Amino acid sequence: MALKPLTHPDELYQLLRDGKIKEFNQRKVQSDRVKLNDCDFRHVDLRGIDAQSVDFRNCYFHNADLRGVDLSQASLEGASFNSARISGVLFPKDLAAEEIMLSVTHGTRVRYLK
């Protein structure tokens, strides 16, 4: 039985799924905080996204393209980066490199240092 992808009714989420990064960035400016937790970003190209203050908790980024994205101000607790392309990504300083590598290679969910 195949698992269904996680979906989210938010229009900003749909823009990212559809590859409309520029439009997402323009519309994100109008929101104080974008909540996209528990979303499915498998195989999505997110290069160029303005991820500042975006809530990505518990999201799946399996095979996503995140190259060059600044995630330093995003919430990533519980996110999984299995096989994601992360070259040049700036992760939050409280997220240990070991956590990131375990997530990329084994699909574990990341935990912040306390």
C-alpha cells in the first residue's frame, strides 16, 4: 500500500509545490510567520526560497533541492532531509552537523541541541 503525500491547504505551500518560488517570496513578505509544519516537500526544488522565520517543523524534504538556501532562521525541529541536496545550505547554529548528516543519509528527524 503506497503512502499518500502529506498535503496542506495553505496557498503558500501550493506555490512551493508548483515551483513558484518568486511568487512565494513576494507573498511571504505579507505574513509575519509562515507555518508550513508537517508538509511534504519531497522532490521539490526550493532553491531561492526566502525561508526566514518559516515553520518547517516535521516536514519531509526527501530528495528536495535546497542548495544555497538560508535556513538559519527557520524552525526545523523534526524535519527529515533524506537524500536532500544541501550543498551551501545555512542551517540553524543550534542544529548539529551530525544531526543533519544522519537525516540526509538515513532519513532521521533532526533534533536541536538544547
